[in-house]
Amino acid sequence: KKEVRQRNIPLLSPLLSALILFSPVEGRGRRKGTPRLQLRMLVKKQYRCLHSATCSCKKGHLSEDVIFLVFQHLNWNPRLIATLSCVCKWFNDIAGRVLWKAFCQTRAPKMMFDLQSSGSHSVDGNWKALGKMLIYCSGCSKGLFNSIHIPGHFVQSTRFSRTSGKSFLLPQCRTDVLYVSDPCEHLDHEGDVGFFRGVFKSFSVSRVKKMLIDREAKLHPTEVCPYCKAKQWSMLQAKMVPTSACSRLGAYDDCIEYYVCLNGHIRGFCTLLPLSDSEEASEVE
């Protein structure tokens, strides 16, 4: 690593200018160990973008290690990760393989450790889809969930529970691992509705998927998963929604529906009981 003068630093975009970091070094005439801030480039080598001939980044890219350190300093800000992935295919590839993975592991470390404990280095679908699921309530468009229309939105924080996930599985499928969020409440003209989301561990070998195939469940003809764009099954049409799901959510009986996609992401809808009725239902449970 060599010190560089400011006039030799190449002109970078505002986002990439953050890659030039301050690091403490010993200055002349100072006591040993006394820090003095100097500009340093962590990595001098750049890499040419091989993904697209029309890429605007024709002068090359900084290494993945530098980008990783910058976003670690930014606490894996999802807005900035999404912005970086729009620059070109090379950055989008890094975001999908490295940055979204680190975001997920930081946002929900125990959940991510469990999802990967089967030995896989990746989760079903991809890290970007999983990162979006952690922070985005999909709402619903017309044609799904009784034709109500409520736009999706980002959420500050959400609790995902493996224990709650058991309530959404039939008894013969409860060896599967499913993480489900608390319902995100919205006010509709018919009352309070709740949207929930979640993800299966190792969905490709799960009992739920096997049962869906055995029952010859049909994939939805038009709607796709809002997180990974895969086709999805209706658990209601497959008659695989247990009554325990309503009790867990505090919802009316027969007013719950959810879908699971080919990659194991779920999105669901329910009509919530008034708060007092919901408390009574939980006492009965």
C-alpha cells in the first residue's frame, strides 16, 4: 500500500468516492503510535467489466474487498446497495453475491444461520430476494386476496418467528422449517387486514412442496412472487391452511390465504379480529 497525493486520485462518482478511506499512519516528527490522518487507497488494482460491452465503467472497477469494507462501514444500507446494483451488471453481481448476503446476515443473524445450517452456501432463490423480504411488505394487487388493492411498502423492522411458522403447517408437514413475520396491519374499507411473509428452509426438499406436487396443485396463472418473481401456489386452493394459522395471527376463521413460490417465499393475507376479540382468542389457544 502506497500513499498517494490528492492530485493523483482519479475523479470518481460520488458513490465510489467513498472508497477512498482515511487510515491512521505515523507522521514525521510525531511520537511513535500517534496517529495522523493521511489519504490512502486500499487497493490500487482495478478490474475491467466483462459483463457488458456497453457498460459505462470502461476504466475498470475497484476490488470487491474495498466495496465490502465501504458497505460494512455504511452498515449495509439497503438503499445504497440497491443504488450500486443499478450501475452495471458487474456491480449488480457483487451486490447479489456479497452485499445482500452480508445485509441478511447482519439484519437477522440467527435466522440466516439456521437457513444455511443444512450445508448450503446459498438460500433458496437468492440473497437479494431474501433481503427484500426482510424489509418489504408486498401488499397486494387486484386479482389476488379477494381483489383488494393495497400498495407495498418498506418497513423499519419485522420479527420473524420459527415457532409461529409451525402454526402455518399441517401436522404431517411440521418437520419443515418455516419463518413467518408478524402481520403488517392495514386499514381497509372492510376492516383491518394483515399481510405476512416468510421463507422455508430448504424448500426444494420440504414436505410441503412434496404434498403440493402430490395434490397436483396449480400454479397461479399470472401472479408471481414479489421477491424473486417465481411462480407460486395457493395454499388455500391446495387445502393446506390449518386452523391454527388464524389463531396465531388473531384473524377471523376462513379469512386467511397465503401463497408459496417455487423458491419457498410466502406471502399471505388475513382479516384481523378487533383487538379485544384477538386477545380472547389467544387466551382460548
